[in-house]
Amino acid sequence: METIKFDLSANLAIIRKPDSNETYYTYNFPHKIMLLGLLGAIIGLNGYNYNLLQKNLGKKVNENPEFYEKLKNLKIGIVPNLGKENFSRKIQAFNNSVGYASNEIGNNLIVKEQWLEKPSWTIYILKDESEEYQKIKDYLINKKCEYIPYIGKNDHFADINNVSVEQTEQLGEKINKINSLYDEQIANIKDNLFDEILGFEILENRKYFLYKELLPVSLNEKIGYNKYKEFIYTNKELDVEDTSNIYKVNNKNIYYF
């Protein structure tokens, strides 16, 4: 079996959380729906704006955007390119003075957004038999796109580099490490009290890290993100209970979801 692998990065990015309307905060990691939207843009699939326009014109459209309907069955793995330090984040404030942005005096709305600075992730797409997978593979390898990909805002352009096609094998043996984000339900972290006190692993002589983030994994037209899962990224030893969606790629254990 094969997988497409590429590095995704940007000078600035916002992967907007939906739970605040005063300051728009960002996720640290790209969730699957955002990645499907980015891949859909590359191969020319329609998105939210097209659906909204067609509805306003009184035309019948699918419940969800075209990119989601056609790509939702792709299996994707995500490796954040960071270690014991998280991506840098800063709050940016700017004015929206178009006139109808605010009912306050002066019709000026101050918008605040949290941006990631120079984030980078390695993305894996597991091969399936769909036409869309083959098209994504062709476009990425040959550096083509129908719409310019961006991360969160159309002035936060996405950089896609180091595209390759790698061979994978599904794991059958017991493992104690996952090199990508993974669903917290498939593994337990082995904590050593002595290591916790000292703050590093004695045998490997290096500090450990552990990140957790609640990310959306499915989409519903009426309520938007309708299902979330807690994902973990760590270099600590694990007790992995379910290896059915973990594949070995270049000696790395990648969880696909």
C-alpha cells in the first residue's frame, strides 16, 4: 500500500475555532476537515461559498460542500513538526470599517485574531481506490492547483513541499510509540513517576513532550462541526490497544483517521 506524504507550512496561519465571537482563536494542529478543504481547493472542488451562493439563488445543493462529500473517506495522518516547544502565537487586531460591520457609533468593528507563526506539519494521505485520490496525487506531485491553497485566510498562503509517494505496511505487532497525532482512545500513556519528577527520560537522556487538542472530525450542514475527538501528540512510551489504523512509513508509526 502507498501513502502520499508532504510538508505543509505557512508564514502565518489561523485554523479558527468556532467557540468564540470576540477573539478568533486558532487550533495548533490542522483538523481533518480543514485539510480536506485545502486538498479540495487544490483539485478544484467547490466549498462553503459555492454552496451558500447556490442556496441564495434558490438552487438545490448537497447538504455539505462538495469537497467534504467527495473527500470525507480519505484517511489522513498528521505529524506536527515541533518538539518540546509549541508554535509561536500572537493576537492581531484590525479594524473592519465597511459600515455595516458594527452597530456601534462610527460603524467600526475591531476584530481580534490569534495567528500561528511559521507552523509546519507533515501530512500523510493513505491510498484508496477513488478518483479523487489519484487526482490529488497527480496535482501534488506535479505542483498544480485549481485554487490557491491557504490556511484559514486567503492572505495566509500555504506552502506545500517535499511531496513524495511512500510505501506503507499495516502494523500487526505490538508497538509502544506513535509518531503522529492519534485518537486518545487507542492508547494509554505509560507514566513513570521518577521521570515525571526529573522532567526527562533517563534512558534516552532527552525531555519528553505531550500535547492534547480537541479537534473536529466530521461536518454537519446545520451545526457545522458535529463530532470532536481528543488527539494527542507525544514522544512518551505508550500502551497501544488498537493498531488497526496505524501504518509504518519509513520506520515511523503513523495513525490515519
